[in-house]
Amino acid sequence: MAPLAGHWADRKLARPATAIAFGVAAVAFALAGFGQHNIIFLAAAAILIDMAVQTTLILGQHTIYQLDPNARARLNSAFIATFFAGGALGSQLGSIAFHAAGWSAVSALGTALPLLSLLYWCTERRARRRTAQ
């Protein structure tokens, strides 16, 4: 996925590709929830989640590199640390959800988080338009 995501970023498609990646992640977690006893569904969900995460990672790096070309190392360090912290927090929340209500809760949480990200993405887009006018 990394080469494709890089290609999309180079073609100035980072924003729409990010939204699609959020949607794919949400669908993948829903698929994992509905197919919790089916290895094919679980494998497909895992592949889709990995693709979505890789896509957002590459697109995010591309975006932050454009902020200040002279500070790429510092920006990347902060970005990767934040990405890692978000992943660790998501893993902890998933563990809590599993212990509280099982696999269905984990898949519901996994579906909700990318959908929340997508909602934020939508509001960020509108806010950016208002400030540009």
C-alpha cells in the first residue's frame, strides 16, 4: 500500500484518500465483528485494516513533510510518536472493550474510531473553507 499511497499523495489526493482509508478501516472492523467465527472474514478484515493504517501513515507523513522542509526529522519524530501513542491507546481501549463485552465490543469500538476520525475530517474540511474565504 505504501507505493500507492505515495502515488496518491504526489497527485494531491491525500485528503480524499485519507477519508477513504478511514472508511475502509471502519468497514473492516465491522466485517471482523460480523464474521467473528469465519477465518476468511477475519483475514480479509486484518488485510483491510493494515492497508488503511499504512495508507494513513504514508499520507500523514507526506502532509507533515510539506509543513517545513527544514524540520522534516523533528516533524517526523513527533508524527511517529503521536501515531504510536494513538495505536497504544487504541490497543488499551480494545483490551478494555474485550474484557467488558467481548469481540463484539472490540469490533464496535474499531468501527467507531475511524468513523469519528472521518467525522473530524469532514469538519476540518469545512473549517478550512471558511478560513480561506
